[in-house]
Amino acid sequence: MNIDAGTEAIALCASADLQEGALAVSFDVVYDGQSCRAFAIRFEGRVHAYLNRCTHIAMEMDYRPNHFFDDTGRWLLCATHGAVYAPDTGQGIGGPCRGPLEKIKVTESDGRVYWHPSALCKPVAFLF
Ligand code: FES
């Protein structure tokens, strides 16, 4: 994991790793002091990232790793009870969701995707 201290951007993956409406790229974060998974997807050309935590019950949403899109590539689904989220905003739009997914800031430049820590969402610290 490369950290660019100047912009507080953490390299996540190559742009080509995220295809429209296809598999996500997952990554680890510490959210509000807890180790969590997060994921990035591409939708309508733009990259978006969210905490991998359903708002119905706080559990990971992908039954098959990195599969978040429905068959149409239009919606994000929780595999457990079928909550439906908008890929570009994380808003819950169907099923038992109770609000939006927690969005994580991402940027894309020079063929790379980066995520940006926040006060609540930080990179995993490795202790040696
Ligand atoms: S845990 Fe996601 S819909 Fe129930």
C-alpha cells in the first residue's frame, strides 16, 4: 500500500481493474476504530467507494467476494436480504435498507485509483 502524504491519497488499484458494472476491488479500512472491509466500483464511468456494511444489519454485503452489482449492472445489492443501493450515491432505494451506504472518497488520475482517509475512516496501521 502506497501512501502519498501530500494529498493523503492511498493507492488502491489500477483504473483498468474497475470495469463498468463489474467486480469491485475490496480493501481494508479502520472505520470508527473497527476493522472493516470497503469496496470500490465503477458506474457510469466514475469510481465510487463504500464501506462494505449493509445498513439493514451491519454485515458485509457480498456473498460472493466482490460481487455487488445486480445482473443489470445498475444497482448494488446486499446478498443477505436483498437491500438495493444506488451505485453513484449509496442511497438505499429498495429492500430493507435503513439509509445510505457510508461513502469513501476516491479519486482517479494517471490510470490509478486512490482512496482518501477521513476522520472516521482510516488506513489499517500495521504494527511490526
Ligand atoms: S443485511 Fe443487507 S439486506 Fe439484510
